[in-house]
Amino acid sequence: MSGSKDNTIKIWDLEKREEIFTFTGHTDSINRIKVTSNGKLVISASSDKTLQVWDFETREVIATFTGESAINCCAVAPDDVTIVAGDEGGNMHFLRLEGVGSRE
């Protein structure tokens, strides 16, 4: 999985060296990508001031958090529900994904 300045997240088959799928939806560079431990959700932090939560199976955005400045980093807690994100302004944001997506 890779995120880049072309505003996309790409899923790769490393053995075949082929792109499998591209997530699109951000309007600026992808700064960080995290995946929940169960592999069901992808969290992306972007310079477009958003943190997006993607359902890996449906490949759709299921939640968006908008900050005041570029979101530079994020981490997912072991519970797969709590996300911590940091923005360019030095703020930390604590988010809960309760009820978001299918995390059986």
C-alpha cells in the first residue's frame, strides 16, 4: 500500500509488481496511511486537511474528519476503534470509530 503526492492510495501485488486498486478521494497529498489490525479499515491522513476512513472491502470512504490544517500523521490503537491524528498546526485529535464500518 502506498500514498503519494498524486492524492491517491494504491494497493499493490508485490510479487507481480502490479497495481491492484487505487483509492481516490483526497484533494491533496497523502501524508500517512494506517490499516486497522483486522485489515478491514484503511485510515489516510492528507494535506487536504482531512482524515478519511475507507472500507477496504467496498473501497469506499465511510467517514471523514476535517481539521483546521494539513493532517500529517495518524495512528490506530490496538482496539481498532481509537485513532489519534496530528495536524500541521500542532494539534492532536482523538477520534472514535464506534459504529463506523463493519469491524466484526
